[in-house]
Amino acid sequence: MREDGRAGEYRPVAGYRAFYPRALPPEPGVVRDGEMDDLHFKATLALGKLDGAAETLPNPDLFVFMYVRKEAVLSSQIEGTQASLIDVVEFEAGRSRPGGARDVAEVVNYVRAMNHGLARLSALPVSLRLIKEIHRELLEGVRGHERSPGEFRRVQNWIGPPGCTLADAVFVPPPPQDVEQLLGGLERFIHAAEPMPALLKVGMVHAQFETIHPF
């Protein structure tokens, strides 16, 4: 993480420094140059192709079914989970192979949490309440279930190599007492009518959420 800038600033906290993201939307606003416009065009075109391809499928629900599981496998690998798409499908079909059951269960939880969130959008907006519900589903009965699932963190966390401390961590997010306030600002930004492309806004929301690191 770079030193203080538009993205946020480091603040001293009890012997270490934590990074506080600045509120969204950014001030001054994002200046879209030719490179950004080109990337945005390519991303929009790719989404259009995907949408068009899905329309030609005889059973688009099957495509979504498998895509959700592929996304779950790839996202879970970021946390060190070792499970393949085949492992997940066989597990759900009751044909789980020996070994790796814990990893597969975590991916299946990811699928269940994602589907829960999508289903709840019919009754709830994207909100802190919904995020907590999804987190509770994600950790049900798997690694991390003892760490207050469905609740924002109450301790300081950090990112870095094994054995590192707060003093030499690669990144230290805001302390727990400031998490809810920062997330409240993010929630307001999500629902604000901002004059910017949806893909750009989604990218900002994702980056801000990861920076706050609320769980």
C-alpha cells in the first residue's frame, strides 16, 4: 500500500499504523482518460458477449449453476482452500472422494452463502445487515465458525507473511472501533445516485470493502 494519497491515509494506533480509506465518492472525482475508457469499453463488451451467449443456451440456469460454483472455487483458493470444481459437484451429488472434505465443505458454504444473498435481494437491499447474513452462512460449520460469524470484527487484523506482526505487516486495515462507521459510509455510497458507470462504481465498492476488511 502506498503512503498517504487519494485512496486514504495512515494513522498511528497504539504502536502501529493503520490505513484509513477516504470516503467515496473520491474527491476530486475520477478523471476518465483514454486508457480507462478503453478498459471500460472492453469490460462492457465482454459482459455483453456473455449475456448474449447465455441467451442462446437451452438451459441458462444450468450455466449459472456451474458458474456460481466455479466462482466459489476460485475465490476460496485466495484463502488457501484446495478444492476443484469436480470435487464440489461430486460432494453435492453425494459422491465425495476421500480427503479434502473440509476444503470442499468451505467451497459449498461459499455457494450457499452466495445463493442466500441473491435470494435475499428480493426482500433486502445491499446492506450491512445482508452482508452479515451472508458471512454467517459462509462460516456455518467450517473453519472460522468460532470467530463470531455474522458479526464485524472486534479485534485488529492484518495482512502479511506467516509470523509477521502489526509492526511489520504488509497491510493493516482500520481498527475495529471504526469499522462500522466506515462501512456505513460505503453503504451510503452504494445507494447514492452517482453519475458514473456501474462497473467503475462496483470496482470502487469492492476496493473499499477489501480495504476496510471488516471480518
